[in-house]
Amino acid sequence: MMSNRTPATQYAALPFRLRNGRPEILLVTSRETKRWIIPKGWAEEGVKPCAMAAREAYEEAGVRGTVDHRPFGNFRYMKRLSVNKSVLCAVTVFLLEVEEVLDEWPEKGQRERRWLTPSQAALAVGESGLVEMLLRLGIPPD
């Protein structure tokens, strides 16, 4: 059974770092299905979207850094809540330049994390709108 209501709002961080002038993306696995995703969470009253994205990056991926206050992009996906219930989510994504990679973080035992090139990350994730953003990060500016 799927919900056809207005999409639920989520905010996500797209954690990246530059290695030899080239971007690397940090992906994490989802807790249930172990798919490769970017850190994201539900909107919360009184929390700025970019601050929410930065908090999710810390909790899910164990990274801290500078989050861009302007959205980098948006995508939608179906989040499975249980075996027979899903919800459509509208995700606003914020770039987060990683400055600190922690050895311990809240969800360390529940997720894997991996640094990938933008094209490797695009192949690893399942959401088409996210793929476009990952590939855009890999294009050098003019």
C-alpha cells in the first residue's frame, strides 16, 4: 500500500572532499536494506534545512564540515516504512565539504561508509535524481 498524499520532506547532505583537486563523495548504507545512500532525515520544526542536513551527516556518516546554505538539488524517492507501507519523499540536498572524519559516531554500528568518485557513487545509488547531482559534482567548472 502506498501513500498518494503530499510528499514528506527530507533534508540531505551530500558529503564531499577534494583529493588532488578531484571530488570524492561519501556514501553510507541504509540501515534496513543496506543500499548506498546519502545521509538524510525528516524535516524538524525550528531546525534550518541546511543545519538538519549537517546533523544527519554527523549522525549517519560521522563527518563534520561546512554545509552550503543553498540547496544543490532535489530528488524524490519512495521510502519503505514497513513491508507493505511506503511514503513518497521529497529530498532537498545540501553540499557539505567534509573537514573532519570521526572514528566514532552515533550510527557507526548500523551503517557502512565509503568514499567514491562521483561516477562510482552515481552507479552505487538507486535514486535517479540523485545520480544526476552526483554526476554534476564530477564535472570540473569552466
